[in-house]
Amino acid sequence: MTEELRTVIVYGRKCHIYKNKNIEKSNERLSVFYWGVGEESQDLVMTVVSYLRERLPNVTFCLAAYESINWNDDFSPWAAEPVFGKEGFGGKAECTQKWIVEHLIPYVEEKECKIARFLVGYSLAGLFGLWVYCSCNIFLGMVSCSGSLWYEGILNFVQRRVDTVDKDDIRYIYLSLGDKEERTKNRQMAVVKDNTKKVYALLCEHQENVQGILEWNHGGHFSEPDIRIAKGIYWILKNFDV
């Protein structure tokens, strides 16, 4: 399988791209997953690909994992003070989104025609996926696992933007959270469970064109992030109507 995963530099960022060998033979709409990861994440990507190939051997998809340059800056939608440690958030999500749209998407989809795009992210990258999904209408859905939905202002943002999401196509929303993640002494981060439930309600409930799920995993924030991501992508691939 290693020959199917390519590591390349796309306009200054390291990316790990997986495509099925039979993509060129498929006439179906291709599912492409854009996944924000940390540095040196090739093994993480391979674990997710292996999980999907084992369970969905005949499903065609593409996975484009792109490494962050500065995690707290790249995936934060607006600047914020530190909530743990001393490092704050630079609010450069718009720059990351611009890079995806202007450089990564054209690189990945250069030879493809029928495309269905999805965002994928864990923790702060899961927050970023939610923000991008609500900011532009070029993605059909997202996978946000253990997303940092405690981030100040995100609920108000989703409330303002939810009605602007395109209603002409079916949307797919996968949210998940560990059942121990709210158990923290940090008051801001302790709202993550309530906020995740509220985001799910805003995006998925009473929306005729949305298929969504909020899945609860066992454990805290750092329990099996690779498997949580794989389960989210698997859910979309199983439910996506080409």
C-alpha cells in the first residue's frame, strides 16, 4: 500500500496523498477528503488508510492530508488568548483555507472531473473544518472528531452562517467526542460537550438536506485519534450517495 501514498510539497506545505489505483476507471463521483494534520503524520495517515481499505476494499476515494506549519495559528478562525499553557491562537485559518482552495485542491483534483469534497480534522483541526464548512459552499460535508468546539465565539459563528449553507445538495456531517473530554478543570474547555451537541443541532436537526451523526467515543481527548478519524471517514463513505 505504501506505493499508493505519496508525500509531496504543495506550495510550501508537506502533504500525504492517497488515491485508489482504480480511480481512473471509476465513473462515479469521487469523494476527496482534505485532512489537516500535525507534523510528521505519515504513519497516522497510513493507519487511517489501512482501516478504510480493510473495511471498504471496493470503495473509491482520495485522501489528502496536509501538515500544519503552526497548529495553533493555522487552524484557529480568529485570534484568542491561551486556554492552557502560554501559547495563544493566531487566527490564521483564513490563510489556510485560501491555501487549500488556491493550491491544494487544484493539485489534487487536476485530473478528476466529478468531485465531492469533505473536510476532516481532529481537535483544533476539527474546529477549522467546521469553520471552513460554514464559510464557503465548496464542501459537501465534514468530519470533526473531538473538535475544539469550546473555542470562544464558534457557536455564534455557526448560528450566523448555518442558513447560508447551500441547500441544493445532500450534506454529510460527522461529529464525535470522547465521553470524558468534558471532565477538565479548565472552565472554557469544559463546555466542549454542550457546544458539540449545540453545533450538531444547528447543522443537522430540522435540515432536510443533511445526513448527520454525533457519535460518542470512550475515553478522553487523546484516546485513539487515528481510529476516531477513520470511523468518521468510513461513515461518510458508507452513507454518501454518488
